[in-house]
Amino acid sequence: MTQLYDASLVDWSRAQFALTAIYHWCFVPLTLGLSFIVAFMETIYIKTGSEEWKRITKFWMTLFGINFAIGVATGIILEFEFGTNWSNYSWFVGDIFGAPLAVEGLMAFFIESTFVAVMFFGWDKISKKFHLLSTWLTAIGANLSALWILVANSWMQYPVGMHFNPDTARNEMTNFWDVLFSPVAINKFLHTVSSGYVVASVFVLGVSAWFLLKKREIRFAKLSIVVAAVFGIVVSLFIIITGDQSARLMAKHQPMKFAAMENIYEGQRKAPLVVFGVLNKNNTGDLDRNDFSLKLEIPNFLSSMAFLDANAYVPGIRDIAQGDSEHGIMSAAEKIQKGKTAIQALKDYNAAKKANDTTGTKTALSVLQTNYNYFGYGFLTEAKQTIPSVKLTFYSFRLMVALGFWFVILFVLALVFLLHNRIENKRWFFRLAIISIPLAYLASQFGWVVTEVGRQPWVIQDLMPAITAVSNINAGSVKVTFALFAILFTLLLIAEIKIMLKQIKIGPKDGGNS
Amino acid sequence: MFETLSYTVLQQYWWILVSLLGSILVFLLFVQGGQTLIYQLGKTDSDRTLIINTIGSKWEFTFTTLVTFGGAFFASFPLFYSTSFGGAYWVWIIILFAFVVQAVAYEFRSKPDNLLGKRVFDAFLFLNGLLGTILLGAAVSTLFTGSSFIIDSSRHSTWTLASRGLEAALNVQNLSLGLAVFFLSRVLACLYFFKTINNEEIIERTKKHLLYNAIPFVVFFLLFIGLLMFKDGFSVNPATGEIFMQPYKYFHNLIEMPLVLLLFLTGVVLVLTGIILPVISYVKHGEKGIWFSGFGTVIAVFSLFLLAGFNNTAYYPSVADLQSSLTIANSSSSHYTLTAMSYVSLIIPFVLIYIVYIWRIINKKKIDINDIERDHVY
């Protein structure tokens, strides 16, 4: 754990992970949400016995199938990339991080892959009720998969339930339940799957709106919109609550990410929330304040939101980087020093152990334990390295939230129009609903940008920066695989979109051939 | 329950589980084998659609087993994960690419407006079948032949060859296991088709291809086993953890672990029985072959994994620096993590039960092209 790699290798490894993760996330939200929407539809079919609902179910199931396969395909890369491109990370935290991945495979993937086969191939082979159960199990399996990988991700942002073992040079799990039920993990799971449900609801609403715009399949489209809009409204409320909680957890556990997301350089009490603002410059890693050239703010609201106290102090980027004794904030320079002390103590520990020097081992271990919380800082050289990209996190967060609220309006409008039986002539609304489909995907990606860009430079918060987590390979190899992934995934994405569009144009079939 | 078990027992328990997943994976590679036979067995478009759809409902099992195998290895032996995946970079990347294109090929090939055309997606399926089997087989063989890496005191690994794992495919023994797995997957696919396809012409062609593939399978498998029995192996001194070369190590392992020997022999006999039965009488035994050969594959491969890791053997040896070799003891997760994971492992029997149950429902009767047109088409 004492090696640093060249910047090009680190950057390309990060780029590759970002690329593959973004592509994977182009497909996962729809799988998460559409699986439930299809399950709702099939439940209505079983309850009512109406062939129209069977037709509706089968149409959306076809789209689910196209999307499901590519989500699975892009997912395998991420799992193995931890080994291929982040091998030092894999050892340093594999004792904790590997467990959720294995549980994911055993508990979730098998449910998903077994019952998805029944869902597609079992219509005439099993009873209606068993088929319905399979559809529900597919949805539950898909969402359970998300649970475990999100637990793993949350642990990277907020490492708990472990200790560092100097003999094996890694972190080892001490409490599985702490890892699984960490507040960050629970909230991240709920927030992320809800975002998938919103994406799927917007997708179903938008596609149905297209049918209405074309004056095709009117009844089918209206019924689909009912399911999507009701589901959309319920889960939007959920996403707002969990999003609010996310911000609070971030303010508590990742204050630098929070400050960057809000573009706060100097800490203050009664901090206002900037609803929207235009930043003057891109100042990643810069300690100089970045002023707004334009902003709209709500007084005191940030303090209230983050700490449930309008008078609460919200630390800024400069306070966190340079320290603020008044508020008990240690400077990055001091943390870097403590990190270097911890790294040296680990070396001393190993040397003393080799020399059978019991006293030396004990002393080194004590120094290591005292300073271990800052271990990762020891690989940094200056305070500004601890600052993530302010511009990217600031804008991504605002766009995500703004779009989230737009979708609520969209769902409410759809329901109101339907209830008053006035939806058929709302062509402007159909167009808005269709345009909202790509926006829903963007909103979901923006969420991940905030999470992942905002936590830089850390792979494991405070313990491991990206510069020491990569595999020891040459940057050239990673550049080649980056290009290969970019080409292949782009081709597959285009193919998927084309196939989807064609299937939508074909529309639901009578007898429901999926 | 598991807390009371010693660290060594837990490590062995997890080696057994990972081995079991690996051996089930090799059996499930019949899906890949089938993918390489599409154009040889299917002469018309509808033949090919029928073949693809019989294996198509199973591709996710193979895929999921591979992912779970990776996840379980990561959780239980993270040093293998970090050393092998980060080291043999190109081999694993090629395997991964081969699996990415497989998953989409099934769902996309018959859909209109699929950008690349049916032929390209079928080529993806072929590539997956060819590379997936040969490279996975070669990778398993490196458990016996060794790889070139060095691990330092912080457990950072360095691969010493620029070929990054591709060198494994040039070793005769690795290649022979790779090819044995490739031909075995085709044999298993043929036996699976006997059980599932209701089309005389395809079945007639399949009968021929069973033999065409069984013969090279036996040749390459015997070559691999022959080389294995006569080669020096990577032994561990249990007292000091020191690794040293021992002549005829794997032969000794077989003799010293009679249960493993029994598993190995039973597995081989079952695989051969599964091949011979349909040859003797297709009408009487045609559908049974897959059960014999499938079960035989699982226990034969399982015994090979045990041969690689048990009886004081380094399961991922380094030829660049012998003392960097990985053993079950020096590469595993902590006692706590193995214990927690062992509780999770208790759900495995339930997983197997529902998979078998569902599999039986889906494969209750043979299918023909009319069945497919009523269903979800690949």
C-alpha cells in the first residue's frame, strides 16, 4: 500500500471505469423500474382477466427484455474491472468489498436470471399465477442486485465495520451488519432504486405519449400512462425524501463533497441555498473562491436542510482544506502529515516484525492505529488535491434536482388530464413527455456524477486515493481497452436504441407475442 | 455455527465452494459449445433459430454462474482476484469481451433494425463459444502450470511478462486443457440437443458431430492429464509456508487423496458413459447422455480444482518467484469474512433447488420451430 502510479495510468483507469459505469447505468434504471411496472400490469391482468392487460404486459415486457440483456452484459465488466484495473484496491479492501459482490451473485443474480427465463418462455408452460410470481421475483431479484452493489459503493464513501490489519496490509471486516445497515448504504439504495423507478415511469409515460401523438393504440396508451403516472408520483415523493437525507449524510460524512456541490468556499452560519447559479470559472483544486455571476438563493435554507438548524455552521472548501480551529476542523496539511506518519509506522511495523523486535512492533502499531484514519492523506502532497471538481458537482446536482421536480409535474399533469378525460388533445404534453425520456436518463447520470466526482480523490474515503488503487499495468494497455470499450458499447447502445424504437413502432401485438 | 470452525477449515470450505462453482460453470459452458455449432447443425434459418432458442433460455445461467464465480473468488480469495485479474490483464479482458457480446447477441439477433445484422450477432455467439471456452480452460490450467508474477510484502503484485497472461495460451498443457474444454462444451451441447430438440434432420447431424467432437476432446483431455501426472508440482511446506517444487506432485495428490481420485475417475467414467450411451442406442438412451456427461463434468472438474488447492499445494503458482505463489492459506479473506460468507453460503442448496425446478418446467418437452414462434424469440 505504499506505491504511487503514474498519472496517465490513473487517469485512464478512472476514465475507463467512468465510461463503463456510465454505459452500464444507461440500462440499469430502466431494468429496475420497468420490472416492477410490468409486474403491476401483469397483476392487473391476473386480477381482471382482461386480454388488453395481457397485451399491455407483453409489450412492455418485450422492451424490458431488450434492455435487460444489455444491462447484464455491461454489468459483468464492472465486477471484473475491480480486479483487472484496480487490483491494489481489490486487496486493500477485498475482505469487505468482495462479500457484497458474492452475496449479490448468490442471492440476487440467480433469482433474476432464473425467473426472467420463466417470464419470457413460460407463458404457455406454467399456470398464470406462477408466471406472475416469476415476474415479481424477476423484479425483486433485479432490485436485490442493486442493493448489494450499492452497499459496496456506500462502504467506499463511508467505510464502517472494519479495522486495518498491518500483518496482511489490508482492511478486514469486523461487523457485516454495520456494513449492510450503514445509514449511507440504506439511503443510497432507496434513493438509487427510486431514481430507476422514476426513469422507468417517465419512459412508459413518454412512449405511451408517442402512441397518443400518433393516434394509435389509444386505450393501451392511456392504461399504461395510469400505471406509470401513479407509480411515478409515489416514487418521486420517495426520491425527494431520500435525496434530502442523502444531502444530510453527505454534509456529515463527506463535508468536502458537500461544500463542492454547494460551491461554498468560506464556511458560514445561516448558509443560504443557491437554487441556481452561474459560476465564473472552472476551478478544480483551486483554493480561490469561485463567485457566481448570477444566482438565485433561499436564505438560511442550506443550514436548515443539511443540519436541521437554520443557525448551523456549514464549513466551506477553504475551511476544510486549510483548517479552522474555531470549528474544530483539521487542515488537510495536518491530515497529510498524519497520513505520512501512518504509512511510515506501517513500514516500521514490518521492519520490526522481521527483526523480531516486539517493542518496536508495539510502538509502530500504536502510532499506526492513532493515525490510521488519515492513512490515505499520506499519499497526497498538497491540500488542493483534496478538492473535487466544483463546477461538475455543482451543476450536476442542480440539474438532477431540477429535472426530478419536472418529472413530478409531468406525472401530476398526466393524471389530471386523464382524470378529466382531456389527455387526447394535449399534443404539447405528449411532446414534452417524449422529450422527457432522455432527460430522465440524464438526471439519473447526474446523480452518479455528484456521488463519484464529488468524492474524488478518494476511492475509499480518507483511506485510499485513486492514485494508489490501480493495477500495475502500463497506461497504453488501458488506453487500448478504453477505446475498445468505447467502440463496442457505443455500437451496442445504438443497436439497442434502434431495436427499441422499431419495437415501439411495431407496437403491442394481438395475442401478445413477446 | 461457523464461528467455531478454524481458519483453515473455513479456507478449505471456501475452496470447495469456489471449486464447485467453477465446475458447474464448466458444465454450463455447453451453451457456449452449442453456439459454435449453430451453422454446422442448422442448415436453414429456421433450424438455426430453433438451435439458438434451445440454448438461449440457458445463457443466463452460464453468465450468472461466471459472475458469481468471480464474486465468490473475490470475497474468499481476494489476493487471487487482485493478482490474476490485474496481472493476466489481456486474457481476462478478452474473456470479458467475449461474454459481453454474447448476452446482447441472443436478445438482438432476430430483432428488426438491429444495426449489425443477424450474421454479426451469430458471429458474436461463435466468438464467445470459441474464446470463452478455450481461454477459461487455459486459465484453469495455469493453476497447475503457473504464471509470472511477483508479490511484495504489501501484497502488491507485478506481472513480469508484457504479454499479460496471453503467454498462457502458448503453453502446450494450458492449450490442451483449453481445447479439451472447447470440445467438451460441444459434446455437451450435442447431448443437450438430443434432449431438447424435436427435429430429425438436426438430430441426425448432431449425432455425427457428437463423435467429431468427442474424439478430439478425449485426445486433448488425455494429453492434459498425462502432462499433469508427470510434471513437477508446487508444494507447500505446511509448517513454514515455503513453496518448493516436488516431482509428480499432482500424481501424489491423487494417491494421497483417495476421495479426490474416486471423484476424478467417476467423473471421467460418467462423461464417457454419457457420450457412449447415445452412440449405442439413440432411441433408448439419447436423452440420458446429458445427465451422465453433465454430472460427470461437474465432479471431474471439481476434483481437478481440489487437486490444485488441497494437500499442501499452491493453487496459483508463480514461476517468476516461487515464494510469491498463492495458497489457500495465504490468499484468503479474514476469519470473520469467511465466517459471514459461510452463513450466506447456506442459501446455495435453495438456489440449486429452484434452478433445477424451473429448468424442468421449461424443458418439460422437446421443442420445435412452432413452439418458438408462440414464445419469446431469440
